[in-house]
Amino acid sequence: MTIIRKVSLLLFIIGLQTSSAFAKDWLLMTYPVDDAMLMNQVERVELHFNTPVILQTLELIAENGVVTRPSLESSATASMHIMIPVPMLEPSYYSVRWQAEDEKGEVVEGDFHFWQH
């Protein structure tokens, strides 16, 4: 492997790690909390940020690959605290993937997970 390829790969890996760390700096708290085991039906997803953002995407991905995309109408304006109602979910392990944009146009994305019993 040439030195240019090695440097390119290293920069790519550093970029991924920086992006992930940046998302964790923006996102202060979620509901459900990461890796929660919930016996009651999840009725909403909450995202609490340290700066006002507009939520651009939110997906709940079940273990079997079924994707639920709730309506984001309630998050059309910038807010630090976002609550999105979700439809009834089947019991499964869910990955919640989100993407948001702040008032300066910076985009950040992240994910968290929970069990719905």
C-alpha cells in the first residue's frame, strides 16, 4: 500500500471518528435512553440537543429490517428539545437513526438503540 493510500485511509478514519464524537457533543439526551429495555409501548422519541436544530430525518429500524419513519411535521422549526410521536411498534430491538441541521447549516447525525418488549 502506498503512503498516499495509507494517509488517505487514516484521514478517512479520523473523519468518521470526529463526526461521531461531534454528534455526541450535540445530543445531550434521548428517550428512550440508549440500550433501554422497555416493557411499555414506546409512544414517542425525544432528542435533546445543546443547540437549536431542525430534525431532518428519523428512522426506527427493527431487528428484522423493517423501517418506521414517523412524521417530522412537529419538528419543522429549530428547537433544542424535539419530541416525535411514533406509531405502535412490534416487539424488537430498534436502532434509531437521526440527522439534524443547526441554524448555521451544520449537519450532524447519530443513532441509539432500545428494546421494545
